[in-house]
Amino acid sequence: MSGHQLVGAVRAGRAHAVREALRAGAGPETEGADGVPVLCLAVAAFDGYVAEALLEGGADPLRPLPDGSTPLLRAVTSGHAGLTAALLGHAVDRLSEQDRAELLACARRWCGTGAEAGLRLATGVAGPAVRRRVADDFGLTAYDLVTLGGTSVYDGHAAVLTRLEASFGPHPSFDVLLARALARADGDHADWTEAVAVLAERPGVDAWGSVLLLRSAPDPLRRLFAADLVRELLALDGESAERRAADILPPWAAEETDPAVLASVLSGLTYVDVAGDGELGPAHRAHPDPRVRRVVPSLLHRTRYAYTHPEAWDVLASLARDPDARVRAAVCECLYEYEGREPARADILAGFLGEDDQLVRIKAVSGLALADDPRCVEGARLIGPVDRAEWPDTWLLDAAARYVERHHRRAGWPPPPTSA
């Protein structure tokens, strides 16, 4: 396969096609029309999935570029923490002290100026900048995309700096990382989520002591940071963290009045088996904030209501009709892999076949097929066109076809024809 096809796949943002091109012989250092390697094209497009595919195929994040930079330095400049972490993971063992100092200096410089002022310095353009919120699926976080004179950066340079410091120092204190998060005042932004993640990962930091101090703070942002940190500790530490969280989270959930903090506290409880917390899910089914209602399906599964209690199905059925699409998606996410054969489950899943979100429709069809419900066949027709090449695992997409095969086999009919 030619380098031209690899360049096309990178520009189109098709990670699967990039891997196919590399397996077929295209070189990972193939250059685009501007003379820079395709890894730089992925960095410029903020495409973490394509960058990962190229890195796994041998692309060099430390390749010297004509302007004196490297793909890794360009990732730092981009303000995208996930991209920086991906390239750093393939380069950290080869970085000299000078390399590390240069990367840290670049991140600090952009942190000091801010994304918009940094773009003005870099481009010399004086016109107005355009700022647009973007969700980053690669890092499961969010940024503002700032564009000026045709050049764009993400505004996550504090997150980039936090990740670089975590990788090779110096390690800032808890209070410094907390201040970076609070400066953003946005629990979804990468600057916030990266500070939480690094503190949870770092040995020797008394994170639990800080949680106990912050959970009673008058400022809800400080309480939110503490709740998010507990959730991250639970995801990383397992049983030891669960024992600590079991003492902290239930009374906190009963007291908390801020919806964002309450949603984070309840999300932490989905990691914890706590005797007697079965009332939490039903109690919040009608909470006025959808962020809280969105946690209830997962919370039910961790309590005595774990989808075996009749009231759990009443709660799920109610939330499946919620006016907020993300709440409905949360119900589908919890039910589509559930292996119970309760009729209520199939009826709820069938109600998602008309959702606007294609992934919700796909998962609803898969859940109906798992329940051996014939409605999965018509549901499969409602899914719409799917680019199967971009699915690394098509098992989910083929659920209705497997149902049809089972049905034919039981009836003793010939197997159904396979689609081209």
C-alpha cells in the first residue's frame, strides 16, 4: 500500500485504515505534502486515535523536524494532554535532561500566556480569536478549541504541564494541583481531570486526608474536586480505597446539596458495596438535575436493588423516558449487557430503538438479541449506515445476525444468507 493512501487515512481520521496501511507496508514516517511526517498531521488534527495507531506502527515522536521541533514538542504546544501523554509514552525513556527541560519550558510558557495570547505570539495575527467547546473522546474530557488566523490549539496547557511533571518531575504539591483545577472551575475540563488523575496516581500523597478536609469546604468547587478524587482513587486502588470510601461517601451523599458534587459522590458510590444504601437510587430518580439522575442506573446495580427488586425496574422504566437523552443513554448502557431475562428489560431496551444517538440504538439492538427478543431484527434495520471498518470489534454490530442464526438453527432451517 502506498504512502499516499496512508496520508489519506490520517487526514480522514480513520485509525483502522491507518493500521491497515501500516500492515500493508506503508512507512510510519511517511511525509505529507508539507514535508512533515504523518504523525504531525495527527497532532495538528488533535487526533489521539490516529496518533496511537501511528506510534504503535513505529512512528517516532522525537523525530527532528525542519523547524527545530519534534512531534512530541508539537503535541505539547497543541494543548492536548491526551496526545502529549500518548507521544510521551513512546519517548520518555529516550528523553535527555535538555529535552525534558525544553518540554517543561514550552508548557509553562503557554500556561503563562494562555491559549489565545500564545496563539497571537506564535502567529502574529491580531484579529479576534474563535473559541469553541469540544468534547475529547480520546481523553474522556473536554477543552476549548481556540482558533486564530487559521491556526488552532486546545486550551489544556495546564493539563499538559501536569502530565509532564508527573512523568519526570518536578512534582508539584497537592495545593498547586488543586489551584490549577480551581482556576479552571470546570470539572469536565482537562486541566481539572488531569490534576485529579495525577494526584490519585501519585504515591506518598495523603489524598484521603485532603478529601476529608475538602468535603466540608463551603466552596462547592473544592467539594467537587474531593469527590472526583475519591472516584479516581476507587478506580485505581480497588479494595483498599473501597474501605475508605464506604465510610465517607454514604453520609456525604445524604448531606450534599450541590447537584454537580452530589452526582460525583453518587458516581463514586457505584464502585462501593455498602450495606443499607439501597435507598439512594430510588431517592434520586426524580432529582431536578440530569447529572444526578444519570448516575442512578449504575447506582442501582450496586445496591440491594440490583435489578432483582421490582422497584428497580420501575425506576429504570421511569428514567428510560427521561427528557434528557444522556439519562436515557445511561439506562441503555446499564441494561444492554445485563443477562437477566426479565420482560421489563426487553421492553425498556425496545424503547431505545428510535433514539437519535446511533450508539444507543446499536446497544439496544444488542441487548434485545441477548434477551432473544425478535424486536432486535427490526431494530437492526433502524440503526442506519455504520462504517464497520472503524469498529475494531464488530461483535456488537452483529448481535441481530447472531439472533437470526440461532432462530434458524432451532427451527432446523438453512442458515440465513450472509450480507456482502
